[in-house]
Amino acid sequence: MKKSILLLISIIAILYGGNIDFNNKKDGYYLYDNQESGFSFTHTIKNLNFNEVDTEKGKFTDIWFEGSTISGTPGEPNLPIFSTLFTAPMGSEIDFVVETLSSKDLGTKESGIDYPIMPAQPSYPKNIDPKDIKFYYDNEFYKNSNFSKKALVDIEKMGTMRGNDIYRMIVSPIDYSPSKSLLRVVDNMNIKVSFKGITEESVREANSKRSPYFEDILKIAINYRENNKAVDMPTSYLLVAPENLASNNDLKRFIAWKQQKGFNVVTNFISPSATVESIDSWVEDQYENLDPAPSFILLVGDMDGEYIVPTKLYNIGGASVSDLIYGVMGVPSTYNHVKSIYVGRFSVRSLDDLKNQVDKTIWYEKEQFTTGFDLSYLKKAMGVAGYDANFTYTHGNPHIKYQMTYYFNDTYVNPTTGETNGMEGLQYLNGAVGFESEIINNVSNGLAFYNYTAHGFVSGFGDPSFTNSDINSLSNEGKYGLIIGNCCLTGSFGSMECFGEAWLNAKDKGSIGYIGASESTYWSEDLAFGVGTVSTGNTTPAYSPTQMGSVDAVMLMEYPTTGGILQAGLLSVDRMNGAIWYYWNMYHLFGDPSVNLFMGEPELIPVVVTPSTINATESSTINISTGIDGALVGIYKRGELSDSKITDSEGMASFTVSPQYSGTMYVTVSAPQKQTFQGEIAVNGSQSSPLIINSSNINEEIYWEEPITHNISIQNSGTTTQEINGIAEIENSVGNILSFYNLTEISGYEKMYGLADAGEYIWVSSAGKTSSNDENMFLKFDKYGNIISELSQQTESRKGVYSIIYRDGYIYGGDNDGFYKFDETTGEVTTLFEELSNGSKNLKNLTWMGDYFLTLNSSEGFLKFDESGNVLETYAKPEINISTTDIAYCQESNTIWIFAKTGNPASKIYEYSVEDQTLTGRVAQIKMIDGQYTQKSAGIYLTNPSGGKLIANMLLNNGDSYHFAKAPIEDNWLTVEGDISGVIEPNESLDFSIVLNSIGMESNETREAKITFLNNFDPIELNITLGSMGSDIEEGLVEVFTLNGNYPNPFNPETNISFNLPSSGDINFTVYNAKGELIKNQKLKAAPAGENKIRFDASRYNSGVYFYSIRFNGFVKSGKMLLVK
């Protein structure tokens, strides 16, 4: 389809330009007095520039001066203003006076301006219906002969940041009388701003809260003053996670790494009853009392599911979900919305999600520099101005042209640093029509930075399309950059996995961070967010580093943290007087907010550590030379941060340490645009520890059935009292979850449909044997996978019983034709129920519940019936499968619901999410992990004991294709029982237990661990080796039926629903309104495999929420869409 770009529906065309010279030496402002008690500055206009424009209402003149931004009520004259931010001591009162000014009245005709001043136009939301875009012109206002008498200076509070109140000041130096054709221009003025009521406490508060990571943001203020206290202060780092992640090894790795870098990490593992308010109260308490005050907070968890860190749910400012409250001190509002702590979120629903995000973060900050990895990808940045019929030229193109012209150009010299960036810019303008595959391929090859501006939806960029499924197909392992999506909805983590979450959750691909919005964004605000100014027209905006947007922040900030980049973009929206409160609520950062973005290949840090060896019993001074001002240096020992500093102007940091033990201290040095350095300091002990472990090594082999417990004693063989101070972090290796046998290799059977536990052996229904044409077999296995017997199914050439039950010497099973009772010895059918009493067939998931059978996927849904085939009770779907005598499981979308046996199965007792967000298909078998078996097409799997955890494995069936998914469990294969701390008298012992189990172990896997016990002398260590037995099989992965969502959303009046089919087939599309009334029911024949789209026209319906479903091959996918008229 051919696409065309319209320029505000052809209402504006630039015809002619000129300027009026006021004979001033320069444009802009300069400070001439900047004190703690206030500041004074001069604002001058050297040239007033103008362009003639042609519109549907006739010709007008657009005017501006250097550094100005747009202002005005839509339809009234668009008079340029100067807008800036300034800081004041917290709680002080603001007073200002215009001390001097020079004003001139100019006739527009005499000045070369032949037409009225252009009327201001609104900033349009990106989800607006093109039919609603119009040219605003207030005819009555233009008949007015009076000047507007607008305030020359206006000041408004934005919030408080790090002990400083943040204000926006708007200077309006131009007024206009439309009917008299007069401009009144204040071309030179001196303004004095004073801070009243400053107290010692407010000054102390501001100084105590200074942070090097916020200093770049403070520099945006017109009255920024250097503060040396911020130079040598490290920072604290808050981490909030659900309590069921407290022992997670991946999260421990992450915390340890942040401590090694030099952050004081403070954790809060919250209970399920924790609220937004209780978490916020804890955060504010840490901010007030920690020294140094925290600069970052990471939320680990989603807003629902098994791992929850709640978010704010409201419509204040229009954003439905928002983490803003955790970064703002006090109650967020229009006048208090600036963050004092940078907020990021690991929005995880599974342990694999968490592991992937931790792995990528540590790789990005450390490991990519220690492996000889090709870092050339860090020199590439991409900008895409996506398609919109009206705004691509006026807002999309300028957004991308700015960054490509001034930063991502290997010949451009940065005016701030005087250095050549060496960046390669990949620029896509005018809607990037036809470049979709190339853009995705660029990301797959690796990028340091990718900025898209245009339309978006929950699961992707609009046009050119880039969706969650495209992320899953990337191959950019190790090449992770920052993605900024200036578009609608891609940060909506309040629903299904949104686009921002998908970038972070993807394993060995995706990005290190994503900045995006949870609601609909605006064209002008997004432009200001990115480049710091608003400039319409297909031009490159003037370079404005002092009006720093997010792209400027990426390249100019001394510490370009992902949290700081977001803050800079939002403050830019504040400065332009845009939809400020709304924007602060809805723009989110997915990822670690403390990550410094690498732009260009980072160089090595020339670190020199002296001395390299110290004594444990002496106080020593360690001098670390880096050659870099502002590098973060961390000293890490025995699993905790010992000290950290930021290097001075000479690149030095000195530490005084008293280790009290021998071993190793670790030195980590990190700095923006530099490779992370890691070194060691040897600590020699003056005497050996008198403490002895009665078993210095444990070497065991383990079966899946039982854990192993070792009783350990630490004995004091000395003559003085000794103290044990606990254990350092257990260093261990962790495996996967499943162990299984490959029966295909043993016996040649290629499909296994049903499983029945008979105590010492199991029955399986087979539908295929590669060495024979006989496809109707019952197989009897022992617990080691050996075939005991084979029974041919003799009656009516049964093609395979999908699920079977063994009871009292009989095998019960069901297939598409009915329900059967088979003889255990012969395999012959003894009783055939062609249909149950209510006519149900298709009995594919069967279990025995003591007195009755239960089945899933009948025509009625979930059935309870006796062994004579009489239906006792019917339950409607969702789909339910029973796998033990006590627990029922229901798989719906990517969630497992666990139910009690008795009563209505709708009585949910537990739920959790599975790791694969695209799981669909018929549940063929679900089994508790209790040392029993489950099966797959290629063989039977021996599952592991759960250690008391309520965990299940799933086997999904889609026709002849299978996908096996594992549910998440904690990596707790090694635990220490008892409190390993206290005083040990001479010749006495401290006793405790080590428990080893097979949770998560692969067959034939070996695990190793080392436990280091803390005391005042040489560390004492316990080494552990654990082995298992078995064999492995690779799992297959197949395409599945997926729903991509609808775009645009919100919409008016049409939207497209996108979905993928694994094969061609019929679909049924239904839409319900909020009252539950069916308003559309459409059947489509033979929809092709791959991506499909359905266009929904809601022109006949009212605004509101609508729910849609797509049914394919017995499976249903549902979504929600919002119609806004």
C-alpha cells in the first residue's frame, strides 16, 4: 500500500522569511549574579525571526527568537517565550523583580511582517483520529485592538529534587495587538530572583542530599552552582522485591555486583500484604536517614503474579499505572512531581525473567569487558521517525534529524567536550516506509541506542512494525543497548507483557533498558522530551544543549544513567509547559536505573592500586589512582561492601582498612564511557585460625528421591574464646529443573499419550512405534524406563488413548470416540462407553479422584463422572486438568491456577505464572513434581522431588507438535540449618547441618559450592560437591497461536487486531461491550498461517472499554481495547 505524508492536513506551508534586528550583541540570557540567596540575569533578543505561512484560514506570520519555545492558547497568537528552570533552597519563598527593561512598539507592516501572527496550535495526542485535527483560529480575538497584558515573568513550582525546590520561570517578552498590527517587544531586561526565608536547615538539607548522579540534572537549572560535596560522595541503592525472592541466587548475584561497584545496597523484601503506601513510607524513611541518601531504587517484580511489587493504580494525570510515587518525596502532584530517586523496574513474572535481566545487566557493566567481546556495536545508534500522515514531517523528522546531526555522526565534534564521538548514525525518516526488516536487522546486529518516535501499542511500535515476536527473533546476544520509545502504550506493564518488558525479559537478546509510556503520548511533548525544544517543520532544530532533552542527556551527561536520561527528558517537558503531570506519571524505565550508558567503544581505566598486599592485623592505607575525575571505586570483602569513594579531580581515592582476616579484598573501578576495572588486594594473616571444621569437604552422589543431611561441627582448638560472625555468601553452581529418560532411544516409540501410576510401574498409551506398523500399544514401564510388557489394543483399532487411569487391575482411558475400560493382561476393551450420558466425547485428560473420574476438553468442558460413564457434575471452562488426588490445575493463557479437590473447582487456592509467555495448546498432562513421571512425545520424563514446594510441570499438545515448559522453583539445593554465629569457648564446638537435595538437577549433573565462615583470622572453608545420575533429551519448540493486540489503542473509530496462527484454519472473532453484550460475531474461513489482522470499525458505538476474543482450533485469545471519541 502506498503511504503519503500530509503536513497538518496541508494547513501550513512556509513561504517567506526574514528578521528584525534590535542591535543587541547577543541572543539569550546570561547570569551576572548567582548567590545562595538568589540570582540575577539578563535576557536579550538580538533578532526576531519570522516566516510567512499559508494555511486554510489564509496567510499568517510565524515569529520566534533564538532559544524561544512555543506558547499560547490554541487559536490565539502564538507569541514566543523564554522558559527555563531554576532551583531554590527547599521551603524558601520566591520573590522577583524586573529591575530594568527596554521595550519597543513595532508596526508589523513597517517591520516587513505583512500578515497577522500565526495562531497557536494544540499539541495533539498521538492516538488522535486524523479527522479531529483542525486548524485553530479565534476570529474574535484577532479583531481585538488591545495587547494581551500577559505577565512579563511567571514562576511556578514543579517539585523538590534532592533538597532543592525546582521552579519553572516563563519570560514573555513579546505582546501583540492584532487589529492595530503592533508588536510590543521587550528586547532587553534584567531580572532579579530572591530566595526569602532561607534557613540553615534547608541549606544543610540541600547539601546533604547532593549526589553526583543528580548533578547533571541540577546543571539544567539556570542558576546552577558547583558544590564540591557532590564530588566525593558515593550513593545508596534501594532494592524492593517480594519476600519469595529473598533467597534467589540471581538476585543475590545482582546485589553483590552492585555492592562490588561501590553502592550501599539496602533491601526491602516485602510481604504479599505490602501496599504502595507502606513501601513508599519505607523509601522516604531511607531517603531521610541514610547517609548518603539513595540515588536509585530498583523494583523487582510485576504488579501482579507470583512476584509482586505493587504500583500506583489511578487516573490522576491520565496514567493508569505509575511508579512515580517511589521516586518523589512527599505526595506526587502537579506541583510536586520531580523525582529525588531514580526509579527502575525489573518487571519479572518468572525466575527466568529475573535471571535474564540480571545476566544482561552484569554482562553490560562488567563481563563484556573481560571476555574479549567485540565492542564495536557501542558505536552505532539508530533513530526512526515512524509513519503518521500528519506529523511525521513536523515532529518525527526533526526529532531524529537533531540527534543524527549533532551526535550520531562520526565527523561531528561535540561542542561541550571538543571530542569527536566516532558514532555511526542509522537514520530513518519520512515514516521509514519499506525499511521494517532492515530496522529489525540493525537491532539484531547490535546497537548502543535506538530511539523511535511515532505510534505504538502495548506490544510494539506501530509503523514500521516492531513487536514482541520480533524481539524474540533477534540474535543480538551480548549487544544490548538502551531503547527509547516516544510513542503510546509500550510501557503499559499493567496488562500483558508489554513491549518494554519484552526487551528486558528476552534471554540473551533485547536491551539493557527501555524507556516508554504506559498511556498515550503527545507529538510536541515527545519532541521536547527527546531534543529539549519544540520546532515544527521538516527541519533540524537548533542545537540546544542547555535545554537538555533525553538525547542530549545520552551524550552530554557526565553520568548518563538510564534513570538520569529519563529525568532529563521529563524536565524538558516541564520547561515547555507541556502535559507535565501526565508525562511524569506515565513514562517508565524498565531496567536498572544506575546503569551508565556506553556510547562509543569505552577505553581502559589506567588503575594503579598501592600497596597490592597488606597485613590482616594492621590498619593500612590503600591508594587507588585512576587518572579519571569522578570514577566510582568500591572495596569489597567477605560478601559485603567495605567502603567506596568517588575519585577527586586528580583521579585519586584513598581508603583506610583494617581487614582482621587474611584472604582477598576486591577493588572495582567504574566510570562513564570506560571499561570497568576489577583488581585484588592480597591480605596476609599473622596467625592461622584455631577453628577447625570436622569435615572440610563433602563429596556426595544423590538420587532424586531424598535429600542428604550432614551434621557439621566447628571446633575451637585454641586457648582463647573465638567468635563466628556468620557465613559469607555461599558460592555455588546452579543447574536446571528437570531430569528425564529418553525412551525413544531405548524403545523407538515416538508418541506417548497417557500415563497411569500403578505403584512400582507405570502404564503409558502409545500411538506410534518407528519399527512397526502396529500403532495401538499399551506399554508397561518400570521406574527406570525399562519396558516390562507391550499390550496390543485389539478392539476397533484404537488410535491411542490420550489419558489413562490404572485402578484395580483395569486400565481406563478416553479418546475422540468415547470412554473405555481395558483388561490389564490382554489390553482388550472390556467395556465401551461410546458416549457419556450427556453425549460428551473427546475425553483427552483423565484422572481418578478416589470415587470418580475427571476429564478436560470435552464438548461441555470439565466433567465429573463415575466408572460406568454416568456424568455426576459438569463445570464450565476454563480448561482444567487433574493430576493428583488432592490438587487440580488449570492452564489459562500463561497462568497456572491451582484448585482444591473438593467443592467447586472454581475455588482457587494458589496461582503462579509460567516462564513462557506464549504457551498455548491443549494440556496433555500435568503432574506434581513429587518424584513421579510425566511424558512427552519422545519419551517419559522422571521429575524431581519438590522439597515441599507446590510446583508443576506442563506438557502442552498442539496437534502433532509438543512444547514442554518448566515451572519456576527456587535454587535451594544447598541449605544451612541453624544460626551460624556465636561464641565458641576453647575445646567446644558449634554444631549445624548442611542439607543437600536434588532440586533442579539435571541427570549426570555435578554441582559445586564453597561456604566461607567469618571469624577474626584466616577464613575457614567447607567445599561441597554433589552429583546426580541419568540421561538427557533435548526439547522441541513449536510455533503457537498468539495474540499481538490491537493498534491503535486507544482508537477512534477503527483499530486493527493482530494475531499469529501456527497453521491455516477457521477463526471466530467476537466483541463484547462493558455490559457483557455481544456486539460483533464474525467467522472467517481458512485464515492463513502466520500474521493476520482484523479491522474493527466502532463508528456506531459509544466511547468505552470493549473486549474481543479470537477462537482458533479450540483455543481462545482475548484482549481489551479503548474507544475514545
